Amino acid sequence: MRIHRALARAGIASRRKAEDLVRAGRVAVNGVVATVGQVVDPETDTIRVDGRPVIPARHGATWIVLHKPAGVMTTRHDPEGRRTVFDLVSDSPGLTYVGRLDFLTEGVMLLTTDGDAAHALTHPSTEVERVYEATVRGDARRAAREAVKGVPLGDGMATPSWARARTDAAGHSILELGLAEGRKREVRRICRALGLDVERLVRTRFGPVELGSLPSGRTRPLTSAERDAIDVLVSVQARRKHAAHPG
């Protein structure tokens, strides 16, 4: 694997910051100053940062499934002092979120120390489906019919892969949408364009990972099936990238 990924997986820094360490000449492989993009084998190569040996990750990258509550920021530091998703998890070096949720949106969120996988899962070409449930005021059934035809937004047309409306046990109107994009506040903008007022918004699925019964603010590890499915998605994105930029 490339040096920046090896450092990120070992928990030294995020993938981007690891590249900065290499670029600054602070990383050595087998006694030689490393170069950006250098390929290494963490199990056999001796890697040092500022002279200190890097211990390879023996159990792979860290993955966390979080049920993000409303009123929590998807960022590492908030200048206004509000709680962030990193306040709700056991933080570790290199941990990053996969797919932002806005301040008021709840639901499933992935965090990982595998920066390459995080990038692959959020890249548009991977087309990872996100499923949202919006509790709304307005005609949700009409909105569901219109949504799949395409909804013009300020940054282009948004076309959910599917949409359906239902009424929950309390009589609230629920609009469910499946989207393979990750545009900023996309679901809220779709609802607004369709004449709906959003009272609550929950992401119930991100790719193969379901929110299920995970309580708000709590975490769980990935299941083996979820991890296998993510590995497949990452591999597909890697093949597409290689096909687009061979060599």
C-alpha cells in the first residue's frame, strides 16, 4: 500500500496529514527518507516518523457505526463549541467521518481510520445509496410521485432512485427517498422544492449499513457482512479509478 495509507491505518494521522508528513521529510522507510506515493509493506518495511517506529495496524482499520443525534456537528472542531460526532465516539488518530450529516439531521454515520475507503465510499462514481426518512407537513404521496421524475435544484437536477410515502403509527406523513448522491442538504432542498416542510430527517441506511435499532448517540462495530460489502464497494471504485487513469 502507499505510504500515506499505511500511516493512516496505523493511526499516525489522517491520510491527508500523513501525506504532509511525508512531504516534510519526517517519514523514513528502511532508513531512507520516504517520498509521496511510495509503496510500502507495513509488515516487512521499517517505517519511522520523526525517528519513532510505526507499529502496523494488526487488526485492520477502525470502523464505527454511530447513530448521530440531531443538534450535533459533523466536524472535528466547532468554533461555537457545539458537540461534534467525535465527542460521541472513542476517538483515535486518523479517524474521519464518511458522509456528512447536517446539524439537525439524525441517523446512521460511519467513521473510520481508513481514509482511502472513506474517500471511495463518498466518491460520486461509487454510487453508494443513502436512504432517508423525512417526517413532513404537506402532500407526501404527491411528492413521492414527483420526486422520481427529477427535482430541479440550484446545482442541477436531483433524481432519487426511488421514493415512497407512508403514514406512521402516530399519523405523521413520512417521505422515504433513496439517493446515490451526497450533495449538501439535498433531501431538505428536495422537500422544499416539492412543497414539503421537514419536521425531522433521519438517514436510515448508508450503503450496506442499516441504522436498525441502534439508539441515538450510541455506537456499534460493523458486522462482518457489512465490512465485506464495504470492501466490495471500495474495490469497485478502485477499479474504476484505475480504468480512468491507467498506469
